[in-house]
Amino acid sequence: MTTTTIQPSSSSIGGFGTADENIRILLMASVRNEFGDSCIFSRLGVTALGQHYVLITRKRMFGGYTTHMITANMRNRPFISAPFKVSGSQSLEESRDLIDRLSRALARPGMFGFDDPPVGTSFPVGKEFIQLDEVPVEVHDDQDKYLEKGDEIFCEVNVSGVKFYHSGIYAGNGGVYHFVCDPQESESLAEALAVFSGVSAQVMHDTWFEYVYALVEVSDVPPRIFRASHPLICRSGDQIVKCAEHLQRELGTYDIRRSNCQHFSSECSSGVPFSYDMTSSFKYLACTVLKPTSTVVNAMTRSNKDRSSFASSSTSS
């Protein structure tokens, strides 16, 4: 998985034709490049949220057919997704029927979450399907120029050489919803991690400054910010923020492996809780062997700073 830098979006591609026409051409070019002669049937469409896509019936080498999808997202670089499978093995008739039903579902306002897809379909949620695009450093001065309401954002945190992300949902006007555990008194990182299973926590609606420096120390070099996106946009920005508001009333317990900040932000944006950092045991195990200093412990829990100090620091910067 590679990361790229986000620039302000453009309404055209390459300066020729209309954006919609060019997107359809590029989607069909991707179908030819990815599937070749194994592509039996394809259908272009646009979701209720304005995202272009193509559905493909692919012939399997040992019999049967599968349905795949390729999407376009003008805010991503590259903006054409890799193909992803949305069905198991089917007959040709079943695949065509699924494409009919899925096309109708994608065209309906509200669409669906990945936790409740149309019958016969499944949408992958995993590290290999999530794209991280780096946001220019100027986002720290003007969030609304580079982010949209409902964006799932990752703030990079480096702890003794191990990189983590503190995620949140951008609410617009410089506000962010993010899930943090309450301050824990710990003398070592191992002790901190031991209590990171079932500790009290809350979804905060904070200012940009409070979110960015929730887990890192304030410095002259602000942390890197990334926008996370799934191949299929299944919820509008308003729906994502509404989910964050709902979870603010529901979530109260933090677990680094099963209920952390990334589970929260992924559930808001896709309907499925998923942690980008905890897909394997590497980072969790890395935590247990890091030097147990107060700096490391503080980076893994919400800062013990007086919350009122955030505002004064922000206004003076």
C-alpha cells in the first residue's frame, strides 16, 4: 500500500472531454487491463453519492463466475481503484442478476453500509483496501481547504521508531470526533497496555488542535495527516458525522485490539469497525518490547494536559 499527497480536486482529467466521460473511459480501460478475455459482462454506473463504478462478471479458470467492482474517486491519487471481488462463485445468470440488484441498491439514496450489503454481495474491509493519502501540511492552518465533512483522518504518531495513527472523523469547521481512553496512571508501557483492555473512554468532539496533539507533544514540526478512504463510498459526510454523534453516546470502553480509535472511525465511514494498525500482531507486540519511558506511555494514552491549555496554545500559535 502506497501513500500519495492530496491536492485540491479538479473538475476535469487531463484537460480533454468532460470529467464523467474520461472517468468512464479510464474505468473500461482498467477492466481490459485487469481482466482481458476473462471479462464476460460489464456495466458502468454512478452511485447515489456520485461515485463512478463498473461491475464486471469474470469467468473463473476452473468454472463458474465471480462479480468484481472497480471504482473512481477523484480525491484519491490514483483515483481508479484496484479491482475487488463482491461475490463468491456463481453461474452467469446469478452474476447478471446480482449486478442488476446491486446497481439498483447503489442508486438509492442512503445506499448501504458494509455491515449490511445487498443479499449475495460482500465488500472487503482490510488494510490492503484502505488508501491513505497524505494531506498537505497547510491543513493545520486551513482544514476546510483540504478536508470535507465526514473525512476519516489519520494523524501520524511515532513512538520509539514505531509508527501509529490516531484516527478521527472530520466534522467540518475545524472540529474532529475521535475516540480516546481516559488518562491512565502507568509507570511502564507494559503496564499501560495491560490496562488497555476495558478501560473507560469517550468519543470527543474536539478542535483540530486538540485532536492533532491528543497523543503527541506540541512541537515546531506538526505531525503528518492522512485521509483514509475505502474503495466504495457508502455514506455521505452528513451520515458519517451522524454516526460519530451516535457512537459518542454508545462507546465508553477502550480496547487497543478490539475497540480503538480506528475501529471507531472505520465504523463511522463504512459501517464495519476495523483497525488499520491492529491487522497483525506486529505493532501490538512491538509495544510490549519498547523502552518503557513516560514519553511512550503518554503517547499511548490521552495526554494528561489540562484541556484548557489547548485553547490558549492554539490561539498563540
